[in-house]
Amino acid sequence: MDILASYGTVGPTGKMPILDSCEESIEQWRGGDKKPDFFVVDDDMYGLSVRVEASWTLVKPALLEELAMFLKQCQEWCVYLALIKGGLFIFHDRILYEGTFFAGCCSVEDFYLRCSTNA
């Protein structure tokens, strides 16, 4: 969520720290934006992924690179960006796409150009 917050608003439920007790965690919980740019749907602990819904116009090379760098710390996880016209699965070492919108993309710059020219 910290990475996404650098590129737009994040929500809707916000971020809760894991502290010594549930009560302490709830006291420190900070809510997110009610109409966020990045809607964090859920984290799938068994599938080891986080689904984030957003507009394709928010895709920037730095965002994709930062997410991939973060995922180096937890290499079994991925972030799925559901981008209305298609989706991107971001892993620590690769990005996979789905949907014809991204067909032919071979690099982070290709993803960005596709998103920025269709904005």
C-alpha cells in the first residue's frame, strides 16, 4: 500500500499494523480513501497474491519496478493489477499480462506506452 500511495490514493479499508494485541492494532488503524485510485480488493493468502483494481492510466514504469523490487523480499507472492482493459501479474522477476490490450508488449516501457497512448 505504501508503494501504491506514491502513485495515487489507496483504499478503501486502509492499513492496519500488526501489534501486540488486536486492540492496539485497531487503535493504530488508519483508513484509506473512500474512492481510491488503487482499490485493494484482497490478499489471497493461499494463492499468494494481492489484487488491486485501477485504471490503466496509472501504470508507470517506476510503479511496476518498485512493486517488483518489493516482491524480491517475498518471492512467492505477486501483485495482480486489474486494469479494466486487461491485467498485469507482477512478480519479483517478471511481469505477465492478460487481455488483448497488452498483446505484443515485451517490456515495462511497452506497458507504459500502451497505457499512456490509450489514456
